[in-house]
Amino acid sequence: MTSAQSSNSNFSENDFNLLEDSEDADNHNSTSTATRLSLQFQLDESYLGQRIDQVAAAVWNEFSREKLKQWMKDGHLLVNGQVVKPKYRCEGNEQLSLEVELEVQSSAQPENIPLDIIYEDDDIMVINKPVGMVVHPGAGNPNGTLVNAILYHYPKSAELSRAGLVHRIDKDTSGLLVVAKTLEAQFSLSKQLAKKTVYRLYDLVVYGNVIAGGTIDEPIKRHPVDRIKMAVLPGGRDAITHYNVKERFQNFTRIQAQLETGRTHQIRVHFNYIGFPLLGDPVYVSRVRVPAGASEIFTLFLRQFKRQALHASKLGLIHPRSKEEMIFEAPWSEDFAELVEILRKENKAY
């Protein structure tokens, strides 16, 4: 994939269609809100002999099969008004009904934290996350996170796992994230990420002179000794990063990288692995590397730039409801823009 426009090429026409827009719409009657779902569907002989959990996942493909199985076990998804097991085989004439009220999924508390919202509608939000903001509460970060801010801005996000987040970026990486506002949107976006059809482009600055663009295809897993780090290791999860050189300096290179997969620290690990670690990375670079002969101003700036020079600049996706191909852009954060400017002045190529 090289562009958001081409990223939809692997979809079949109805991959992410909500059922109201599908060929089975005439058999379907539903009303839903962000809080309560009330859905019905009349089966016909085309479903004869199939497992009910597989049928439910085909009928209501905006929800995951595991979620539907859980609703079945909990008595929310009934067949002819009766509770059945997921392995029940259809006779082809059953009435399916789903009645469920979404429960609070997050224990995080809403906090009035400003959000830079690039785009918002009834289904999704696209947010430009600032440097220093943790995405999800965790040990040592119970509040002040993006999740806390989302819960304040849109309280119904509490009904979604991870408050609607489908992906994340590191605390000290700036840039774009998409957040689902409904269960249907969350599952749709998760499927797009799993199919590697979400377009994610990052700007970064690395130490050294990268000659040309290319692809890094190396597996990533948790570091066996330092549990804060990830590493390229056999047996890790597949990780693929495509990249192009955008600007060369004497001792540094500005690069654009496109993620095909989304592993933890993927860009940071991959570029460290090929010998071009990210400028400022506090985890994968042991010390600040100041070029010989650097001016006092340049030296001071490099020593004070204490986060990985990484910005999520573009995000492309298929809208969960309209199926429109959408692409969003976020300008560089102030410190990243200052970094590139001082590199152009103090470290320009010969």
C-alpha cells in the first residue's frame, strides 16, 4: 500500500456494510442507540445446518463473533425466544432477536482535558494527540490520559472497551489517532486494522545518513531482559515498515514511514535495528549524539530534545457507516517543526 486511495483494494463490496444497507435489509428490522441495541432477523433456508454463532456473525457483521457468542451465553441473543448454545445448528426458519444494554466498560474517570479534534461525527473522532499525553490509564498514569479526556468529551465512550480506542501511539509520539464512538464503528475499524488497510504515515528524524527508501520486514517481540523494550527477534510477531527519505542533513535524515502492521514501538525498533535510531529516543538510544563541531545552540537543542522525533502525520480509513475513503493530516508538533528548522540551519547537507 502506498496511499490511502489504494488501501481499499482488498475489500469486498460488503465487508464492512451495516446490515441495514445489505442485501438482507428487507428481512431485517432494527433500532439502536449508543446505549441499547434491539435487533431482529428472520432466517431462511439458506442458513440450514449452519452453526448459530456463525450465522449471527454473518447477519450482524458489525459485531465480533466472540461478542455475539457472549451475548448468546448471557441470554441477550435468542433463537425463537429461547437461549441456545453457540453450536446450535439452524433449521432455516428461526427468528433471531438481540436485546442488550451496553454496560460501562471503563473504570477511568472523565477529565476536562482539551482535545485537538481534527474530525468528528456520530461514529468516529480523529484526534491530534500532543507530545507527553499517555493514551490509556495504567500503572503510574491513572489520570491525565487521552482516555480520560475522551470520556469527558463523549461520556458514552464508557460503554466501549478502551473508550473506543482501536490503536494507540506512544506517550511522546505526537499525531493522529482514530477513536470509535459506537460499538459498530469500533469493530469496523478493528477489522480494517487487522486487514492492514488503515493508512498510517509517520514523519521521523534518525541519526545517520539513510541512502534510499525501502522496507523493513522483521518480527518484533518483547525484549527478553529489558521488559520496557521491544526487539527484533525470531518468533516475534510479523512487523512491516515501508519508508522513504524526505530530507538529508549532514548527520541526520528526515524520513516518512508507512506502517503495514502496528506493533508496539515498531518504527523505533525497526530503525534502531537497521542502524538508524530515532533522534531523541530515550529508550533505544543510550546517549545524545552531538556531531563534531556542532554549535553551542545546536548542541543545547539536541540535549534538550528528550523524546523520539516521531509524528503520526497522516491517517487513512474507510468510514464505518458511509464507507467513504477518508484521509486526515496533522501538522508537525511545535518541537518537531523546530527540530527540522534547526537541522536545516545548523546541520545542512554539504
